[in-house]
Amino acid sequence: MEKIKVMLIGVDGSKLFELKNLLRHEDVAIMGYTKLEDGALEKVYSLNPHVVLVQCGSEYDSSVKLAEQVYVELPGCSVILLCDNTDNSIVERAMLAGVRRVLPMPIDGDTLVENIKTEFSIEKLRLQKSKHTAAVNLQSKVITVFGAKGGIGKTTIAVNLAVSLAQMGSKVAVIDADLQFGDVNVYFDIETKNTIAELSQGQDTADIDAIRRFTVLHHSGVNVLCAPNSPEYAEYVSPKNIETIINTMRPYYDFVIVDTPPLLNDISLAAIENANLVLQITGIDISTVRNTKTSLNILGSLQQTDKIEVIVNKFTNSIITVKNIQKIIDMPIKGQIPFDYKTALESQNKGVPAVLDAPRSPMAKELVRLASVVAQSINPSNR
């Protein structure tokens, strides 16, 4: 059975956490969650779920308004309202707004999952029988590049992926969320002045015009929001800043690529939880593979596994094969970037991405191929 993509929206963080735990089911994939506030609708558009669960508390007006917008603008997506109070007046208002079901809180996991399955089946059947399904203008896709160890080339992949997508005609932005030692600017040969640290100190992280004032446009067409100039400035950027910046940028770019630190902290988790796709980078040495396995287990417990694709970087013939890695991590390998120390080093030292500096190299060709696969794999038509 196809996994049902579910997004959670609510007014109470603790209740959202409870709902996440209730939905630990093999048929359900949680795409993301957010508070019921400005930007929630844009996140729904971007994540493109099958079902939206709205935990409304006493915020009935805001919840019903959001549900109505999803119903009108996102065909194929069902909305289920979870309320502390389910009297007739609230149910009637919800149904008029297009809400498929109003369920009481608290609720048990089996009941919740069964309702989700039912709504998913009904909506899927309705769309299959509809002769004229409206096209949905889904907005940008967020790709988080993560690795459980430093030096495995995640920044190289993030930068070249961004440039490759831009060369395909997409509007692309890169956020360097490696706040202490991020060096995306080095790979692009960009002089940093205004960074994500300065942006986060203001009150404008939800203002796209303000964000654009802090980005640098590279000649490849990629917009870059650089990491802080010094490690001590990392403390100015919170996980909430990362989430707000990502969700503010979504409607204005085809792809937002987030480079992360080589550890699972609150910043990298915020970038992962707000992504449509996570590229987990690994190497072929046993230490990196072990760290990859550990991080995948943790992300699995947070119900993020379904949007992760594993990429082997610096691939070369070794006693550890791709089949060995797949068996260890219990996940398929989606791509293999060949080991090309000379091309990678010269590219970084010049500040010119490899797909521009050495486009005929095996490394660059595989990075371009990866960009094509990534663009296709998260295309909205692949619902």
C-alpha cells in the first residue's frame, strides 16, 4: 500500500507531539508539522500531503479558515479537524469549509489511523473518477543535505546540486545552516558581509524582502544565504529562525537547498523536519557508515525516514561495497559520486563549483545526473 503523507498543524506543541507518537504506523509517513500561524498554508503547499490534521484547541476560526483554503486550493488533500469541543455548531462550520471529519481530542492511535486511511481512499477514488482535476500550483521544494561526519563532501554536493538545478532553469537558493564552520561562501567565492546571523538578530526572518537583502546572487543564478562569519555568532540563530526562513523562502524559489552541520543538533533537525527531501551523505569507510546507520536510526524514531535518500560520496573500489553499505544501513543507495580528489580540490580552491569548472569530469557528470533525479523524484506530479 502507498504510504499516506500526513502533515500536522496545531496550536499546542505538546499535543502535536502526542499526535506524532500516535501516528507511528507503517502506512503513515509524517511529512512535517507546524504551528497554526502565518506561513502554515505555504508549508502545506510545499509538502503536498495527502491528509492534513489540524489540532485546533479553542482556535476554531483560524482552524476552519485554514481548512477552507486547503480544500479550495489543494485538490487531493483531505483535512481532518481534531477538537476538544465537537458540538454541532463547530461540526457544521467545519463541514461547510470542506473539512472531511471532525474528531474529538483525546483520541487513540488506531481510531486516528483508520480515519486517515478512510479519507485518503475516498479522496484518491474521487480524483481518479474526476475528468477535470485542477492543476495545483505547488511551490518550492526544500532539500536538506546532511551527513553524520565531517569531511564527507556534503557541502560539495549541496553547492553543485544547486548550480545544476539553476542551469536547468530553476530558481534556486542555498541556506548555509552549518552555523559555526559553514563554508558555502568559499565554494562560491563569495565575500560575506550580511549573513544569516545578522538576519536572525532582527525581526524580519518572515519577510522575504528582508531575507533577499541578506542573500548574495552568484553568477550561476543561485541565491546564497551565508553562514555567520565567526563561530561565536552561531548563537544568534535559533531552530525557529531556520524554520521561519525556510518557510518564508518556499513560495519564491523552485528549490531551497539547506546545507547542515555534520551532527544531529536542533538546527540540523529543524532543517530536516522542514524538508521535502533529505539527502543523507555517507562514505565507504566503516566509521562513516556506522555514523550514518546511527543517524538513520534516530531520524527513523522521529519519523523522518520516508523522505531520506542515501548518497555515497567519494566512491571508489574498496573492500566495502555498495551492497555492504545497503545491508548495514538497511536502505537503498540512490546515488554514487565518484572519488575525484583533484577535481574537488581545484574546484574548492578556485571557488568555482565542479559542474562549472570541470563539467566533463566523472564527478561533475554524476552530480548533474543526481540533480536531474532529485528534480524528478520530488516533482508534484509524482503524488
